[in-house]
Amino acid sequence: MADGIVTLTTATFDETVASSDKPVVVDLWAEWCGPCKMIAPILGEIAGEQAEHLTIAKLNVDENPEIAQKFSVMSIPTLLVFDKGQVTKRLVGAKGKPQLLQELGEFLPNTSH
Amino acid sequence: MSEHHHVVIVGSGPAGLTAAIYSARANLAPLVIEGEPSSTSDQPGGQLMLTTEVENFPGFPEGIMGPELMMRFREQAQRFGATFLTEKVTAVDLSERPFVLTVRDRQFTADAVIVSTGAQSLMLGLEAESRLLGHGLSTCATCDGFFFRGQEIAVVGGGDSAVEEATFLTKFASKVTMIHRRDALRASKIMQDRAISNPKIEMLWNHTVTDLVGDEQLAGAVVRDVNSGAETTLPVTGLFVAIGHRPNTDLFKGVLDMDDAGYLVTRPGSSWTNIDGVFACGDVQDHTYRQAITAAGSGCMAAIDCERWLESVAH
């Protein structure tokens, strides 16, 4: 997690999202998904800037198909936001940084975006 | 406060990035406002970001993945001094020089502008689309094909992109129905042969999609026979739309000359638009060829036209 992004697997998923005291944004991605690659650096930036308020995690759906199936994910990138272990938001499709911050605004204190 | 550049390039597909390589090598230090990430073709890198193997780009006899090709274009432009802004232009003022481009709350001025905003895929325009996008309805076969392993799905359209998507999706799906409003494909011969000879692809000619079935997950597509008007429901869990493109020219309405379909009009044999100092290249001004290589070629033309024009006004 050099870039501040936690790598999840099927084995570590449940515990990580349930035990976190901050909302966890899980980026479901795969190697063959072009748009996923475009948002990865943006999520890295958000992880650095919002470390106090959010945990950013990623899960490779190719290697961990069980989680994608469990949450009925049929399109990537999809971002699932977990708060106290529950899915509270679902963002489908790649987006730019301003738009992502806006969508995540409810989990951030008085954001200027 | 605004930031000034000799050349600003709007859009970053093969056309914009080739214009960036050429104008960077001409020491014009272009700024490329490359667009924002999205899951449609309206994103940095353009339409090739959603494709898999590109087999017809000269110089790559083994083929190359679309996103990788675009990353290479970008690196080549960066190597010669092009800089990038990963956002979208929100407004332009081309009424006087320097031209002004607005990106949300920031302003950039430029002596010359190269427009290479490309084209984006059309959606069906159905109300159910927003509800089912990401729940069976997809804009990106390469991203989402994986989720339809062993399922029956459909592709709407009859051009090269539709055939390419259908062929790609047969890697995962048990059956792919191609829904096309005509009785013959528009795709090139080699692509047609691939579709027709693929045992997993079935053609549904002379049909259009009129509605989608399913509340939380796609369960079917309502299709209408264009001749009889009869409607039936095709039970598919996935639907991929490849019915064509529209040029990204909303920013330039009433400012730059366009044809009835919204494509920018350039002076024949050049990249000149109706405004001196504003040049256009790539799919935003080409609905005939629409290839990566022709877009790149026109991007080169735009950079050379732009460089010569800047020289002429400097003297």
C-alpha cells in the first residue's frame, strides 16, 4: 500500500470493511479495464489527501470474483462505500477527481468541492 | 489570473496527441487539456481506451492493446515537453486573441487552439438506461464482458465497433445476439466474416431496441421488427450498445462552423476552421474514415498548420 491504498482480497474483505472506524471506499477493478487504470492515480491522490476521513481500498475482481458477485457488481470500475460495514453508496463508472470528491462529499467534512 | 500557452490542444485521442507530439517538437510547449476519466469513449485517450487489440495500426504487426497504444502516444508527447491537464474544458471564448479556455474556475489563454475532442458513443435514449447502467447495461465491453460468463447477452448495432464487441464478448457469454436495424452489417468485410462465422453470434436483423426489462438487474430487451412493428422480448442479462457516435462539439456551437450532424467543418485539405488560429483534427471533423491512423494524420496536419500560422502572425 505504498500509495495509501489498501489491497483487499476475498479473505480480508469482510474484516476490513467491518472493523474500520472510517468509511471505506472499495475500488473494484481489473487489469483489463482501461477506465479502471485511469482512476487509479486519482484514488491514490484522494487516499493521501483524505487519509483522516476515508480509507481507500482496492479489490481485483478477476482474482476475487466472490466479492463482485456478492454485491451484484456487473460493471467496473465500481466504487462501493462501506460505513460501519454496510454499503451506503455505489458509484458505477470512471469519473474525474472533482466529480468523485463531490460524490464522496457526504463522507468528508465541509469540503470545498 | 489566467495561464498563457502558445498552443492549447483540447482532447487527447490519436489526433490530439499527435498534434501534441508535433507541436512539442516544434518548441511550442503545448498544453493538452485531455478530458476526464469516464467509462464511455469521452475520456483521456478517446475511443481506443475501450478497445482491446488494435490490429491495423501500422508498426505493430503483432497488434497492440488500445489503452497501451494511447499511453505510448501520451508518453511520446510528454517526452518533447507537452504538459497535461486531466480535466474538461467547460467554456471557450474564441471571439478574439488570445483565445480563452475555461476549466471550471480556471482560465487559460492561448495564441492558437487545436480542437480534437473526438466523438462519443450514442446511447439508445431510453428512460430505463440510467436505471440499468452498470446492472446489465454497459458502455464498455472490455471492462464488463467478464461479468457475463455463460450468459446470453446482446449487442445493439451493425458497424465495426458492434462486431468487435460481439466477437470479444463471445469469450465470456454463451450466446451473443447482434440486434441491427438493417438487414446487412455496415462493418468492414473482415469484421463481418468474423461475426457471421462465429457460432456463438446470432443475428437479429431489422430490429431496434425499444425498451429494457428489469428493475434492479437487466432481464431482457424489448425489440421491434422494423417491417411488421411487432414487439417481442429478448431474454438477455447483458446489453452492450454500439450504435454509432456523435461529435463532441457542444462547446463550439454557434462559434465554429459545423455540418448538420455537428461535425466541425475544416477547409478542404487542411485543418483550418472558420476562425484563424483555431484548427480541428480527428473524429470531431471526420465522419468518413474515423480510424486511429487517419486521426493521427490529421493531428499532424493541425500541428503543422498551427505552427505555420503562428509564424505568419508573428511577422
